[in-house]
Amino acid sequence: MSSFPTEKMNFVITPRVKGPVMLPKPRADLEPNTLEFERLPLVKPTGFREYDARWLFPEEINLMGLNAVGLGMAKVFESRNVPKRIIVGHDYRWYSSAVKQALINGLIGGGFEVHDIGLALSPMAYFAQFDREVEGVAMVTASHNDNGWCGIKMGLSRPLTFGPDEMSQLKNIVLEGDYEIKNGGSYIFVPDMAERYIKSLTDRPQLKNPLRVVAACGNGTAGAFAPQVLEAVGCKVIPLNTELDHSFPNHNPNPEDLAMLHALADKVKETGADVGLAFDGDGDRCGVVDNLGNEIYADTVGVMLARDISSRFENAKFVVDVKSTGLFLTDPVLKANGATTDYWKTGHSYIKRYSYENKALVGFEKSGHFFFNPPLGYGYDDGIVAALAVCDMLDRNLDKSMADLRNALPKTWQSPTMSPKCADEEKYDVVDKIIAHYKSQFETGAKIAGQKIVELITVNGVRIVLEDGTWGLIRASSNKPELVIVVESPTSEENRNAIFKDIDMQLARHPRVGAFNQKI
Ligand SMILES: [Zn+2]
């Protein structure tokens, strides 16, 4: 028997202080282990990036600073008339849970109904928005970053995440301390989201053939969920660094990191597996290694999946970013299947939004974020959904290995990403002048490598496409004082080199463009 006077347990607290009760405006100049650091919020402005937030914790943001971010988010939702309901989860790092608790304080203080799903992958948090019909998401994760980083991926309209608009609004509100404490906030603990997410992915037919799959997780959060999903659909999983260990004793959970790729390739070769899959720290990306241990770049994986998907869905529409291979336009199988592809701005939030708004079946971003829209997915990036698409493709091609499917693609001659230096204040202007030059070349019918320009894609810098599908891209880097140059030809190395030579000549006319990091 409880000795609590239960009849007195329901009571209403009347605020003792009327009027504004404000968290002070954050400072950017506080140092850990000082008196002020313990008394005031610290938020460095550099943490607000184009599509999400990343800070070194606690050097660039303290717990009170995270409180301020939560309060700021309330104002962003209010200004856009979005109900203040939000899913909150955290990744597997020693401080992520604390960071999340501080953020939750701010969210509740700002009047949010907070649905806390606990330890999660980013796609699990996005799934929870649909499953619980909640508008917002704030996923505490630094993805594949080194230890010491914390971050938040936010959204207010499923399946989309914040873009530059929402991010700069949030930044201004937080840095100005332009937030208010509101009544009505509440907390809901959700104990079973992982089970519900896993069920949603595994409630489907089994693979016909038990694939042998290496699942590499780099000791990150995906280790707790991805192998389980793959097993449940009928894979024989060979685990690689799937034990959770937030010291990342082997390498960072980053499929673009050579250490992770090499470890995966070695394991595939050692075990004779059918395919190797590498999940990043928050599970929204999946890198692929074929059965011979060769890495397949994300845009090539995209073409392979597009072939498979377009054979099942008539006139399938795809979206890829402008850095991706031209095979999406020139591949004869995609053409025969009636597939069409739009090239759009590099950046995962751009590709996600554009794919969703234009009802593309899948959006492929070269960094490995893939967006499967209904009926294949909900429209957000989920590395496990991408992995299942690879497994299904192999299952539909039982007579072919992953390497066979890769080698069935037409050969192309592609350059690596080449980056000449160009100051941040100059780079957009230089790119504009280069665009103007190629526009006039296009209009006058001038030739490059003996060919006319058939298309200029100017969504993000300029992608010059020639008659045979040879193309070159010139754009300003979004985060470094550099330009980004990529060229590719489906016909010959000479044509690839010829378009690069033309671009290089144009760049040489601008003294503000400096040395290349590498050249073909
Ligand atoms: Zn990620």
C-alpha cells in the first residue's frame, strides 16, 4: 500500500512569476570550465549549417545553449503555423543522451508536445513522424563525424528536413535570444519505436535466395538495428563491427571513409559474401562493395537500382544531383524501360525536396543519400531501405553477381572531383561568368571536342552536355573556398579530356581562380 495521499496528486501549479521568464541570450565567447560557462547559454553561430546543425560539444555549445535551440525551434514552428508536436531521438555517443535531454527542456519550455523515441537512427525518427502522425522531428546525431561533435537534424513537414530557409531563421532567433517560454509543453516517452520501425521494414516477402551479406556498422548506432532487419528478410548476415562502441575503436562509421571501405572489402573477400553493405553513424546512408570487394560509387549503385526499379515501374522518374554520372540519361536499359531523370542541385535536402515535390520514384544523391518515395518508401533517406533495395535487386537476378550487374553497365570515363581554389567572395561571380560564356557558346552553336552543346543544366553552377552525352560540371563549392569540376564521357577518354581542356581554358581566363588540388 502506498502511503502517498493520492487524492492530492492531481494539482495545478500556478506560475509564481508573472510576465516574461526568459533564458538569457546565448553568448558565443564562453569557455568551458569558467564561471560564466555554467551560468549562461553558449551557442557558436558556425554550428548552424545549410541543412542541419553541428557543434563541438561542449566547446561550441553547452547544455543551456541546447535549451535555447529548443526554445528557438518553438518559434520557427509558430511562425509557420505548424502544430508544436515533435519526435526526438538520439544516436549512440556518450554525450548524445545528455544533449537530447537539454534540447527537450527547451522544446517543452517552448510549448512542444515531445515524443521521445530514445536511441534511434535518423530514418527511425523520420518513420516515427509518420507512425505517430507528428509534424516535427529533432534527431540528435553527428552522423559519421568524429567524436566530440554533436548535431541535430530537424524537420517540420514530413518527410522533409530543414533547408537553408528554416536554418537561417532558427539561427537568427537563437542567436538573438528572440524566444519565449510558453505553457502547454509535455513529454511522452515512446518505448517501442525500434520494434515498430523494424516491423515496418520486415513485414514483406522473404528473399527467395538467402544472400550472404556483410553488414558493416563501424560500431555506430546502425549496429543495433540493421543486421536484425537484414536477417529478418532472409539474409545470412556476417557482422562487421556491429557492437555498439562510441569510442569508434576501428574507424568512424562513414561509408565514404577508406578505412571503413577497406575493412568491408577485406571481410567480403575473406568470407566470399555476395555483397558488402556499410551503414553510416545515423543509418541514413549505405555504401556498397561488390562480391569481389570493389567499392561501387553511390551514383553507380543508383544507376543499377534505377535499372532494376524501372523494369518494374513503367516510365519511372528519377532525380539525381548534378555531380552524378550521365548514365542516367544515356544508359540503353533505362531508355528502353522509359525511365526519365532530372538533374538537380547537389545537397541532400535539395534532392529530397525536389524528388518529393516532383513525385519522382527515387532521388539519388552522390554522397549516398537515397530517397525512395511511395510505394517504395516514405520519401526520406534510409540506409536500410537502400540496402534492402540492393538485396531485392540481387534476388531478382539470381544468375548474376553484384559484380556482373555492375559490369553490365556501359563503360564511362569519369574524372574525380577536381577543385581549383577560389575565394568565397569571388567564386559565385566567377561561376556566373563561366555560365554566361557557355550560354553564348550554346546559342551560337560553337563546338567542343567537335560536338555541339545539346543542353546546359544551370540548377547549380553549369553542367554542359554534348551530343554524345559527354558532360562537364563547374560549380562553386557550398562549404569551401573552391570550385568543383567533374567531367565524364560515355564514349572515350579523349572526349572526356577534351571537355576538361575546354573548361580548364575558360578557368585560366579568370585570374581569381587558383591552383587545382588535382587534374586529369
Ligand atoms: Zn548520416
